[in-house]
Amino acid sequence: MRRRKSRRLGRGASRPDLPSHLPSQSRCRTMLTQIYEVATPAEAEAISAIGVDHVGVLVGDGAFPRELPVSEAAAVMEAIRGPSVLSALFLSPDVAMIERMARELRPPIVHLGASNELLAPDHVSALRRSLPGVRFMRSVPVTGPEALQVARAYDGIVEWILLDSHRVGDPQIGAQGVTHDWSISRTIVETVRTPVILAGGLGPDNVKEAIRSVQPAGVDSKTKTDSEGTHSKDLVKVQAFNRAAKNG
């Protein structure tokens, strides 16, 4: 398969045709796709060449497993082929650390994945003020009907709300490899104005059903597009996921 020719997106670059707020979920022209955890420049180049919109990288100071320091995350970002862009996921609730590392890395998107008990809407608003020009994504745990209230608290504060599975008590949201109650996610999609990305146990085999059930603006995959028994990406699975999402 011939690789499409495209410019690379360097540090601080952003996707020019992607507005700060996407159209409402049901009217999005194409399904947005997002893949985590991309850990090497080679993975980033290959995944962006497949056509994945958001290339997700876990960034931090080593407090959580597999976090990349800024220097390694920057190398991954440099390898991304446009129009794909980097999404930098921070699991830490340390606002000062997030601000410092985001200023150094300058990612187009900052994705906040700390639990809601540790990182509140006021913290997110403060980060927005300190990082002008950066788009924000906030993970919301779908553990029951209370998720709707949490999602509403971030409606209009961030560019994307990501609905993910969560184990109560974990300091971070997601990476469980299991689905959650999609009927709750559908209610959130129908309620909030902010575009919703659906995550939680999604892979090539169930992403079409997830899209039909929830009608989100985008879909996210981590565990179900990993190579078996590892945290490296399986490019065949990534391509199948991306194709199913965008053609479904």
C-alpha cells in the first residue's frame, strides 16, 4: 500500500481544519478516531499514516507506568504525519506539573485523565487560562447515572469529553479494557453540547455497534488495539479499528 504524502506536524503545530468545537455528535461528517498509548516515533508515523486523527501519548514524570518524559513525547510528536495530531494524556492531578510539561512539549491537545475526586472543573479552567491555544479533553468515568452530572460540569469548558470505563478508587480513569453501560453514554451525548469521544473496551470487533448505540463524535481505543500480551500497538488492529469506525 502506498503511503500518502503529507506534511509532518512539528512542535506546537495544530490541525488547521479542526475547529475548537466540532459539530454536534449526530452531524459530524466523519467519525473522529483516537489511539492510545503510542510510545515510539515509528508507531506514531505508522498510526498517523493509517489515518487516525488523534495519536495519543501518555506523558508524565514517571509516577504512573509507561509515562513518557517530555523529550520522548516530543520525538513521538515530531514523527506524526499530518493531518493527525498528538493528544498528550496526563494522569496526574498535579496542575503545576501539567502546566510545566505542556508548556515545554506544546501539544495541540491536552487530555486530562485524573479521577474527578482529584481534578475538578475549576482546575481545568485554570489550566485553560494558563495554556492559551491548547485544546482540552477531559475523561469522565461512566460508573452509573451520576456520570451525566460529571459530564455536565465540563460541558463548555473543554473541546471534548471522553467517556470511559473506570474502577472506583483508581486515581486515573480508563485503561480497563472493558465496556460500560452505553445507554448512559448515549444519554450524555444527547444532553451535552461538547463533542463526546467514546472509550472503554473498544476494538475492531465492537466499534461499529458502539457507534450505532451511542452516536458519539469520536471513538477511542487502547487495550483492544494492543499487541497480545504487550502495550505495543498492533497496526493491523489499529487499521481495522480506524476503517470500521470511519466506514461504519
